[in-house]
Amino acid sequence: MLTKTGVPTAQELDRVTPTRHRLEQGPVAIIECFQQIPCNPCFLSCKQGAIQEFSDINDLPVLDDSKCTGCGICIANCPGLAIFVVDYSYSPDEGLVKLPYEFLPVPEIDAQVDALDREGRIAGKGRVVKVQRFKGQERTPVVWLAVPKDLVMSVRNIKVGGQSHAR
């Protein structure tokens, strides 16, 4: 499915999704990278050692979620925009999705935006909590988006200012 539509299947997502127990413990990365290509910036950027070293540059990244703090530096360093951080512990009613955003305008803090699913469809509303920029990766800000908890695993982009930019 991915090679035809650009959208991963439920089986592909199951392979990279942390356990429910881990998801409830706090922020954790989800690496939705499914194509073997020569790439390893996620491994090189992770200071926690949560992304395992590649034995071959074409390997798919493997996350040790017990080491992941959800800092998000891997998000900004992934050229494929395939890494997200989710946090079910954010608040009683909302979860947090940290996502890469390479469009203009960059959303303002507290902006209400349309939360988009992997296919670019509106899944619901979200509130921008923070826009994080990492040194050396200023062109890829990481948007922290608060959404209803039932949307955390499906929201992967946002619609800002009346324009939709699905990845």
C-alpha cells in the first residue's frame, strides 16, 4: 500500500508503534519509516541512544523506546518527515503530537488548526502548544500539537491559514 499511496498500512504501523503501556508513560518517538534507503540522520542525532545503530546504511531505523525521552531532535533531523513524538500523559483529556512542519506560515502558539491524518484529511481540531527549533535544523520546526486523546495516533500534519499541506 505504501508504495502506491504513500500511506502505511495498519500492519506497518503496528510494527513501529510502542506498546500501550509505553505510550501511557510519557512522550515517545514513533518512526514511520518503511522504505529501505540510504539514510541515518535519526540515529546520528539521538543523544539518548534510543535509535539503534544501523549495520547497513539502508536499514530501517529501530527505536528502543525504553531509552526515548521524546525530546524530538530526531523529528527535525529526519529528511523524510517520518518521525513523530506522541504523549498520552500530556493532560487528562488531551494528548500531544510533535510533528515536523516545513511550510509557511509557521503556526503561532495557541493557534487553533485543523489536525490532519496520514491521508491529509481533517481528523479534528488541534491547538499549537509550542513551536520548537533545533540548532542547525531551523528550517524544520517541530510543532507541538494538543489534540483529543483519541486522535493522537492518527494526526500527522496540520492545516494552517486555510492551506492544506499533507506529507
